[in-house]
Amino acid sequence: MLKDEILELKKKLNVSIVAHFYQRNEVFEIADIVGDSLELAKKAKDDKSEFLIFCGVGFMGESVKILAPNKQVLMPKIACCSMAKMIDAKYYDDSIEFLIKNGIQKDDILPITYINSSADVKAKVGEMGGMVCTSSNAKVIIENAIKSNKKILFIPDKCLGQNIANMMGLKSSIIGDGSDPKKSDIICYDGFCSVHQLFSVEDIKFYRKKYPNILIISHPECTPEVVRESDFVGSTSQIIRYINSLDINQKIAVATEYNLVNRLRDKNTFVLSSSKPECPTMNETTLEDVYTVLKSIEDNKPINEIFVDKNTTKWAKLSLERMFEVC
Ligand code: 13P
Ligand code: SF4
């Protein structure tokens, strides 16, 4: 069986397999390190193996390579998060230009990028004195950043930016919404996660009507309308911890990725959507892909290795390390 061959190769080689919670079950089961994006960045950079086989999306493998440049990071599928693709270095510069044209001085802008962004964008943010956040620590990072009295440019996820602003009672806007950015504390780039847009207030109403005591649980990449109507909002790991603390008889409807929700518990658990909210790119990685990468290491011809150039690494690393300094 393919799984057994993978386990054999794993024993033989100096490798660790890393998998995000959204990976297919068969891939998730053979991983040595699992977690949400913050946990993976922390655990993978401190891992002692020579090769990291990263099952996730591009920005995750890239972040580990930036934090631990001497490690060989290989991705069975170099799959891209569609949200991370919504902003590149040019769109970043255009966003800064937009704020300057609207009367905000460059020195008064503090950029914060969600970890779901490319190394180039993280480097731009690092060069401007900004930092990275993840869905686990976005609130703490913004609470800290707001003390600088600067305008926060939050990229690329407008939903996460708006949701944190709402939680903290701050004013937010979106580039291009026609409002005056000077009047906002947090100005969000117009990016979003296509998977987390699949949940709606109508779905929440449906479940609340059907099961009056149900708890609605959502990821902060969901729209502000869905988040406002939820009983609990948290990153992937925060959602798992919360659900594990509940009585198994408590009915829950969860607004996040399908593979994760399906794995959570075997009863009283619903995916808050009439569709199947799978992340298409997270789902691209198969056991066959993992096997092919392991074989390439065994043959001394590693494939799908992640490389980040020195200058990009320098600034992107700074933006990631500033996050670790705060939390
Ligand atoms: P987490 O930080 O919760 O792992 O989220 C990453 C992600 O891509 C969610 O869509
Ligand atoms: Fe990106 Fe959304 Fe997939 Fe997360 S679920 S990796 S944000 S596309």
C-alpha cells in the first residue's frame, strides 16, 4: 500500500512531513507536524529534520523557508492560496500610492499583512516597518499596532481586517469603497477567501430555526455579517479547542473548511453551508504527490523545492519576526 511505502521512506530519510488542518484526511494522517498557519510556522522552523515536506499552500512553505533558510523545504504540490494571489508587489505599491494621494503620509502608514501573502509582499511590509499576523493573533497584533497612532493598511483579507476592527470598536474601510481613508483606523485591501465567502446569514438562520440551541462557529475570514451572527469566532486551532471543550450533545454548525469540519467529531456537527466548502488548492496534494517527493529525496534529486532570494528573505523575515516578538 502507498501509505506503508510512505511510512517506510519516512523512517529511512531525514524528513518531517508537515500538514495544515485543511489537507485531505489521508495526507493529514501521515504527517509528523500538524497545525494552523501560526503553529506550522513555529513548529516547522524549529524542527530538526534536514527536509521538510510541506503539505499546504505556497505561502506556508515559503514562510518556513524564510524563517529557516538553511532547511530544504519541498512541497508535494506547489498549490497557491487564491487570497494570497490577490495582491502582489505592484498592487501593494498601488495601495500605498492610493493612501498618499488621499492625504496620508507614507511615514504615517503601518502595513500589516495576513500570513496568507507572498514572500514579495511580506518583504515590502517588512521594509516599511510592518509585520505579519495570522488569524490566531490578528487581534493582538492590531491592538499593539494601533498604539503607534499610525493608519493601519491591512492586506490582503478585507474580512479579517474588518472583523478585527469591529471586535475592537475601530473604524475600517476598504480601498476603492469611495470613503475617505483618513477617517478610518484600518484601511483594508479588497482581498478575500473564496472558500469562507460560501457561508451566509441565511445559512445561520436556517440552522437556528431548525435547532434553536445550536452554536454557530466561524473563522474570521468569513464575512462581517456571518461573524456578527456567530457564537464563537476563531482561527482553525482556536475553533478545534473550543469545540473539544463542548459537550458532545451540543449541536454545532461550523463555517470553515470542509475537511477540517468533517474530522472534528462524529455527531451533532454540521458544515454551515449547503455547498461543500473545500479549499481547492489545499485539496490538490495527494498521497501520490507525497510519495513522489519522498522518492526524489531518496534518489538525491529533490523536486519542488522552495527558494526565496536573499533580499526578499531579509525583509520578509523581519516582518515575520516582528510578529513573533509580539506573540
Ligand atoms: P489558519 O490561520 O486558521 O490556519 O487559517 C489559514 C487559512 O488559510 C484559512 O483559510
Ligand atoms: Fe487561501 Fe481560503 Fe484556501 Fe485558506 S481556505 S488557503 S485563505 S483559499
